[in-house]
Amino acid sequence: MEWVAKSQRLREIFSGCCRLIGDGTTTNIWMDPWVPKHPTFKPTPTCDPGPGRAWVSDFICHGSQWNLRKLRAAFSEEDVKTIIQIPLSFRRPADTWGWVAAKNGKFSIKSAYVLDQKQRLTTSVESFRNCKRIWHAKLHPRHKILWWNFLSECRCEK
């Protein structure tokens, strides 16, 4: 059971990681989180961009400009606006990982803690709303407790 908690913690930590685009040759558009200002860090495709177009580099023109025609063909207009805000360098360095939970892009225990607290707050607010609905529902008290246990993932044991 301990490994489940650890894997969940790792997922939460990685939710603050995003690929920083250099030349785009090692960042997969489907698998890697690479759009920093997107809620999931991954754009939503409008269609399959075609065979061989699985890398961010396929959407970069010669030099350091985004290929708007290809971007608009593959992603929604809202995602395209977000993607073209990603700066590209003339030097075309290799893609790296960045920590978007901190302004400077560097991982720190403090920024991980702040990210964790934000996620817990969001979860607790949602849980509170669900609990409020349960307790005000026209159900038998035993059923309210059963649903509350189920939704809050609480296990009552003797």
C-alpha cells in the first residue's frame, strides 16, 4: 500500500514539470507535457497531424519560428495561441525539463510544497461541496454515511 502513496506523490510532483522547448526533437507532442500555460501542459489535438509528426520540431519552421499552418491544422485555435507564446531560440538548444511551479523554473522544496498545498486545497473544496450535497440529500442517514465514506475514500473499520 505504501508504493501506491509514493506513486501518487510522484504524479503530483511531476504535475509541476514541463518540457522547455529548444529544438523540439526530443519532445513528443502526445506524451510529453510541453505547453507551460495550458492546464494539462498538453494541447488538445483537433485531428491526427499525420505520420511522422509526433515531435514538436515538426511544428517549427527553419530558424526559430512556429509553423502556424501546421499548428492550426493539428490543434485548436486557443491551443495555437498558447503554443506560439513559447519562445524559440536561434541557437536551438536541446529540450530540457523545467519546473513551472516556480517563477525561475527551478525545483525547490518550497515550490513543491506550495504546489502540493494548492492541489490539496482544490481537492478539499471539491470534497466539501460533495459532502454538503450528501448531507442535504433526502436519504436515510445510513445511506448518507455510506455515500460520504465512498466519496471521501474513508474506510470505517471496527
